[in-house]
Amino acid sequence: VAVGTTRTPRSVIVLTDFDGPFDMAPLLQAAKLLRARQHSLTFVAPNADSLMPAPSSDLETNLRRVYAMQERRRLQEARTALGNVGAVVLHYSLRDGAASVLRRVGALRRVA
């Protein structure tokens, strides 16, 4: 994450699904640094199921249920770890739309 050399607090927004094996330590270290410099940090994670067409079989429905449980677990782990350093993790559905997500981020900035 690069925010330049400015001393003016900025809002950093990261779009991610927190999927795949990765080491959270470097991300937490970068988040701590950003927060220590008074930048606001928001992670926006899409709801993967909302990006998919309707399931076409019972097998697909069951697989999606399993994937949804994994997604909720990853999201909760990210919220806990990143929340401890002052970052915010938002979860959105495709039905929410980009404008809705940006309004939520904007509301967080005004509160922070």
C-alpha cells in the first residue's frame, strides 16, 4: 500500500475478497503504519454469492452453502485482526451497488 509522503491524513480503500492462503502479518503491519499516520483504512469485500447466477442444481446449492460459510469465516477473521489496528471491513452485495458502498465509506470517514 503506497500513500506517498504526505502528512495529510487520507482515506485508503482496499477492494478484496480475503480469499486464498496469505500471511496476514504484512497486511497488519501496513495497516498499523497507515493508522499510526492517521490515515483511515477501509477494506471492502464483495459477497461472492451475489456475483453468481442462481444455482442450477442441488449440488451447486450445497457447494455455495459451504463456500458461504468459508467466506463468513474469512470475513470474521479479517474484521477481528484488522479491527484491532483500527481498520474497518465492510461486506457488500452486488445488489447494494457501488454508490451504496461509497456512501457507507464516506459515512465512516465523517465519523473517524
